[in-house]
Amino acid sequence: MAQKKTKSKLDVEKKYTIMQTVAKLRRLADSLEQGKAFRIQIAGERVYIPAKIDFNIEHEREGKNEEVEFQFKWLNE
């Protein structure tokens, strides 16, 4: 019986220009609106985001620094 590969823990972050960000968000929004999966490459790591996901937005503040994160969560099966 073949064993499933377990993916190692990963935490990748990459900065993009405004125009690159706009293009990625536009493609993502189009995919979500059409109920389709979305593929994106982040810092060389290819990620497949299924059509059915949990989505939330987080706002964090620490001193003068603020951050907004758009999060998509799903289980790989």
C-alpha cells in the first residue's frame, strides 16, 4: 500500500508591487465568483486553492504597525 506524502510546515511571505497585487486579486476574485479553484505561485511555491474554502480577514495592531490579512483556509485530503 502506498503511503501518502506529508507536506512539511511552510510559512512563505513575498512582497509584490501594487500592479502585481491588483492582478492577483483580480484573478482570485474572478475564480471565487465563478466557483472555480485558484492557482497561485508565492515565492516559488505553487499553491492550489480549492473552490470551497473558509475565508476571513484579520486586522492586527502593534504599536505604530498595522496589518490586514486576507486568509483562506482548507484541508488537503
